[in-house]
Amino acid sequence: MLPITRRTLLAGLTATAMTPAFAETPHSAFGALSTAEDVTKGLDLRGKTVVITGCNSGLGFESMRVLAMHGAHVIGTARTLEKGREACAQVTDQTLGRKVDQKVGQNISPKISPPTPVVIELTDFQSVVDCANRIRSLTARIDVLMLNAGIVLESFEQVNGLEKQFVVNHLSHFILARRLMDLVRAAPQGRVVTVGSGFHAEAPAGGIQFDDLSGKGWFAHGYAHSKLANGLFSLELSKRLAGTQATSNCLTPGPVLTNIRRYVASTAPKEAKTVEQGAATQCYVATSPQLARTTGEYFKDCNPAPQSNDQRNAAMAAKLWDVSTQLTRKYLA
């Protein structure tokens, strides 16, 4: 069993060597017990297009359900079309069909377009390209690109010689974001929301293992390594979006029990949030009007949060962008 799982995997606890959050970033009245419905209450998202990876279960499904409930057209990705269709149909049947005044408010129309499923297999870069092309055929702009899907492994696995969690959690999302970035920038205020983890602080010493991304020797910290990559990607993207209306922010959902634990055998953390609570921060970052100008930040429990020095390392973030580009060049737009 890997060390990270013996410390209650996905607990999202704050680690040492943390830097303080930016003082100027808006704070909210929401917290660890807030739900995705709480943080989006009263919002009208009609006319907005949201792309969510990993829509068929856990935080992705709950985010799709809640944002669709408020009128957004959600394009949800899943590993198979069958899983995607099932999840989207469930949202349509159970959420969009309920009375308008039950949860949303009288100002939201019950005539909401149902979510649209799209296939993506994050271990296959060509599948990511095909997914991006399919999304481009469905919309001319993306108001929210929520990079949510991911895996946690206890055993050492690789994809084309690279540590698998780094491929699935980072590189495939890097390709997807790069191929869709013009659509994000085409929105009045496009947002890229990257779901990271508090475990980013437990990445191997030195941060991203640029000298050997195979995972050999450090795979026990592979999940943390991939989550650090998520945070650094979000940071570098925020710099590259400077001067535009688009933003890039990262977050940790905190301890929450979802299907991401399907490959691990460790005992689940007793203090885990519900899925409804776990999805709150990503929905808040995706939709809160007060975050329209916030970029390059990291959130936990719907507020700015401390993060490791490595995740704030601009030089490491820039190098990761360059190395990721080299590794995926043939799949980039």
C-alpha cells in the first residue's frame, strides 16, 4: 500500500511549508459544510456553456446536476458514451424536470437544455483530441472549462513510459485545455477551473520530477505529483491569459468520498464530506460573480487557501508548461 493512502487518501489536509493566500482575493461566507446548491443559490446561468470532465459520477456529476439546474448547457465527458448518456439522462429526469420554485427560484426557466455527453478516454491522447473536436462542433464558446476527472492508484502503472496519474490527471487535461482555449477566451468571462488537491504538498522532494517522469522511485507519491502538476498548470495558464477576460484558478475539494477511490483499498477518512459538499468549491469558483477578476489563485472550502511553495513556483510552472508541450506536441492544436 502506498504511503499517501495510509494517511487517509484524499483527506486534503494542509501540509507544512505553506505560503499564505493572497489577501486581495475575495472571501466568501461559505465553508466546509456548504453544498454546491448553497453556493449557486439564486444564480441564472442560462446562455452559458460549461464543459466538465468526468461527469458520470462523484463531483463531476454533482457539478453537472447543479449547474444544469441553474440553466447552463453542460457538456459532460465520460469514458464511454453509454456512461455519459446515462448520467446526462439522470440529470434531465431528476433535476431539470422538477418544479422551478423547489430549489432554484422563480427567476429560472424550467425550459433548460439537457446536458450533452461526449466521450473522452484520458489515457489516450487521440481520444482527447477527438473529444475537443466534438466539443468544438457543439459550441462557439465555453464559459466554464472544469477539469475535474482524475484517478488515484496504489500500484505502479505507466502510459507510454510515463507515470499514469501524471498522464491522466495532468497531460490529457493539458491537451484538452490547449485545444479549447480559444473557446474559453471567446466567452465574455471564460473560466478554467482545475480540480487539484491538498495532497499537492506531498509531491516528491523537488516538485515535478522533470528528470524522470516514468514514476520509478517516486510512484508512491504519484497522485500528489499529478495534483502539483494541476496547480502549476493553473498558475501558468493564469499568466498566459493575462490581459484577457478569461481566468484560471485551482482548488481542492477537501476530503470527500467519490468513485476516484475505486483503485485503492485504504480505509476511507471518517471526516469526509458528502459529494454535495465536495462539489461546492468547484461550483463556487466556476460561477461566483465576485471572482470575475480573480485568477491564479487556489481555493479550499470556497475561500482562498494556503498552498505549498512548490505550487507557487512560477519557474517550475513555466517549465512544466514547456515540458508538457514537448510531450504532447503532436496532439496540440
